[in-house]
Amino acid sequence: MAKPNYQFEKRQKDLAKKKKQEEKRLRKLEKSTVAVEGAPDQVPPPALAADKDGI
């Protein structure tokens, strides 16, 4: 019977983990980019606008 190759299994698990993290990072980046692009269309509430003006 052949011996299990634990190094190969660990490497495959690490690669899968890194791939998942990269996909998650890209989703977050895409989500934040969409939020930033949509922000100029939004008008801040009057209370926040007044605080910025110092009134």
C-alpha cells in the first residue's frame, strides 16, 4: 500500500485557501468600488450638511 503524501494534501489545501481569500478580497474591492461610484449621486442628510458648514 502506498504512503499518503501529506505535503501534497497540505499544498492543495493552502492553494484552495489562498484562492478563496483572493476571491473574497476581489468581492470586497468590487463592493467598495460600486459604493464609491454611487456616493456622488447621494445627497447627505440636512443634519450632516449643517455640521460640515459649522452652523
